[in-house]
Amino acid sequence: MQKAEHILIHESTPIIEVLKKLEKEHSKALICEDDQKKYKGLIVDGDIRRGLIAGKDLDTPVSEVMNCEARVASSQMTEEECLSLLSTKYTLIPVLDSNEKVVGYYSHN
């Protein structure tokens, strides 16, 4: 499991800042959290692209375009179970504790 601090963003972050962070971190996805540091969703560039096509602008909060239905793993799962959730569609799996806080992630990298 990898540490997630570098790919965490707040759900109110504007899309333009999300794009900058994706580029800076050389990441294909970022993990969104709320004020209580609870997991809210996952954002990839495709989510942003679909949002922009639908009329959102670069100042739109990421919460309006993020994927709230992305796969997640529990910190109670084994590494093997977590890795089994990865696929061509799901390239990053956030790992959550019992309070829905992100404790890390697994990815194909």
C-alpha cells in the first residue's frame, strides 16, 4: 500500500487546481476528501473532460464532477484482496479505515 498524502485534494478544489495537481504529481487520479478528511470520491482527467463538455468551467468545484461510485478497499482487507480490485478500468483503489478516512491506496504503478 502506498501513502496517499500527495494525491489527496479537498472536494471544494476548483477543477483548474485539480488539473495542476494531476500534472504536478504525474498521477492519473486524485482522491477527494471533505473537511473531516473523509473519503468523498475519485477524480481522473476523464471525469473533468466530461464535466467540461457538459458545461462546467475551470472554477467548478471538483465535487461536481468527481466519481463518487469508484471502487474502494477497506483497511481490513488483505493486500491480495485489495490488489484484486485493480483492473484496466480501476487503476487506483483508495483504502479506507472504519471511519471512511483514506489510509493509503493501491495502483498499477
